[in-house]
Amino acid sequence: MEILLLFLRLGLAMIPISSAYTKLRDLANHELSIQNYQIIPDRYAKPAAKFDAIVEMMVGLLLLVGLFYKVSLVLFIGLIVVYSLAILINLIRGRTTLSCGCGGIVGEKPISWKLIFRNLAISIVAVWLLFSATKVGILDYLFTSTLNEVYPPLYFIASLYFGLITVTIFVLIEIKKINHHFNRLLHRGEI
């Protein structure tokens, strides 16, 4: 059971890390995405974009290493709830052509009820982790347990596995973007 919890936690950690990376890489686009939701005044979109991306990266990294484990899970759930509320508000307004602004391994999609249900499923996993008892890979327990209890060899194998999956997804996304740009230039006759 501890291994399943570890894999779930590492999988959840990859969501905010990859999403924050995408947002930080193109902060102007993330700011535009926040403006398009029309929930906060446009003048606050830039600081909100920076704050969101930084908090998301921090939460993901904390989940990854298991530092302030319970707090980071609560913050993660809070982020998912805020994102879901923003999507819900715009769905109720009938604005279904907006990009979700998710980024990362969950990708960019137009907002829909599917995203609400996806976020609900992610939240359920996070809540389950919040109330599950585990020490594996959680730095918070390092001072009260042995090193091998907290970081067994399987932890490093699982971390490497999720890291490789994330890098592979990013590479594939970048290849797709390059291919798209190349095809666009080819069709315009610039190549």
C-alpha cells in the first residue's frame, strides 16, 4: 500500500511542477489566460500569474520531496478547487471556448465539464493521500524514523521513473510545437 501511495504522490507532484514550468516559461500567455477568465480585474492578472505559477511550483516540489507533506496536499487541493471554480464560473457564463490555462502534463484544452470532473478525481486522490498514513519519501518523518524507512531504494526508482516520464512528455510536447510551426511555415511558403 505504501508503494501505491508513493506512486500517487509522485504522480500528483508532476501535475503542478509541469504546469508551473509551462506557465513560468510563457508568463505573458498565462497572464492572458487569467485575463480571459474575467474573474479578477486585468490590472491584477500579471501579479496573479506570477503568484499562481510560483505557488504551484512550490507545492509540486514540496509534494515531490515530502516536505510539509500535509500542508502541501492542502495547498494542492486548494489550487485545484480555485481552478475548478474559475472554470465553473465561466461554464455557467456560457464561455466554453476559453483555454483552461492548465499547461504541463495535463495539457491545454477548452474548458468543459470534463475538466471539472477531472479536477474532482485529482482532488479525491489528494484527499485520500492526505488521510493515508505513510512515511515513504516524506521528509517530515526523517527525524523520527530510520533513513531506510523514509527513503527505501524503491523511492529513488519511482522518482526516476516519474522524472523520466515527465521529461519525455515535455520533449514530445516541444516536438509537436516545433512540428506545428514547421508545417505552418511550410504552408505559408517561407521554407
